[in-house]
Amino acid sequence: MNFRQIILSLYVLLFVGLGITGGVLFKDAHDEYSRLEQVESANRRRLAEAQERLRNQERVLQRLRTDPSYVDKVIRTRLGYAKPDEFIFRFEDDDSKGSASPSPVLKNDK
């Protein structure tokens, strides 16, 4: 082998090595890009869900500010309040059908 063939062989090996290294680095970058696209997609989905919850909460807040009958309904259902002349009956849920009995009758003193 003469000197020219050795130099040519070294250049070929160098280019093949650079090509393989570049291919590996490109594959790693592509994998990272794909992973980041998936993360972005999940974040966009979470953002859309959060925006929908915000819109629903804003609607409820607006109704609480402007609709007295809705406020009354929310106070009665969530807090268990009653008007002074009303009685609240609470039933315990049993697994057997038809055997639910009322708990003691409560009267709101407010």
C-alpha cells in the first residue's frame, strides 16, 4: 500500500465516522423532538380542559351574581340550609331497595 491509498482510506474512514456520528445525533434529536411534540400535545389538551373549567366557573359566578333563585338553590343543596318554616328530610342510602328511612326531622332555626 502506498501513502496515497493510506491517506484516502483515512479520509473514507473519517467521513464514514462523521456520517455515523451525525446519524446518531440526528436520531437523538428527532427522538427528543417527537417527545417534546407529545408533551406539547398533552399540555394543549390540559390547557383546553382548564379553559373549559374556567368558562364553566365564570358562568356559575355570573349566575351567582345575577340570579337570586340560583343562589337560593345553591345554598339549599350544597349547604343544606332551609327557610325558617321549612323542614329538611335526609335519607340514608342503603344497598337494599326500598328500605331507606328518614333520619330525624331537622328544622332550621334561622
